Amino acid sequence: MSIDIETARRVAKLARIRVEDDQLPALADEFNTILGFIEQLNEVNVDQVEPMTSVTPQRLKRRVDEVTDGDMQDKILANAPDAREGFFAVPKVVE
């Protein structure tokens, strides 16, 4: 795929970037360079590569999933302007 000057002009307009006419050929060349790089990336075989969450291999800190401060439902709901059946009650906003 190749980007011509008219396509570069349209992309600039859609991005709301003012580009002078004499700068459009350079912009089109830059777009073509980017697309060429993307085509190179598409040629890489990544079938056996696991997705990464970070560029450095590290494990997230883990902790025991346990309730450390709870059993205070009555105290919390005492501050609610409207509580029903053990929950906060809110006015209906969507019909």
C-alpha cells in the first residue's frame, strides 16, 4: 500500500492538522515509511510467542485474598441516606 499526496492531505484534514502544500510530499513519504515498517512487522512469525505484560519478565506481587476489615455492614449503612434490605438505595435514573 502506498500513500499519495492526496491521501496525506485527507489524513491531515481528518487529524485536524494544518499541513502546507509544499510539506505534503514529505508527509506522504513519512506515512509510506511507517507503513513499510508495519509490513516488516507483519512478516515476523509469532506463532509460538506468548503475549507479554511487560518488557521485563517479572511476577506480580501476590497476597492472600482474604477479608481483613469487614462485618461492618450496619455501621456503613448507617451513613446512607436511604438503605434497604442491607444495600444502598439510589433513585432510578434510567427509565
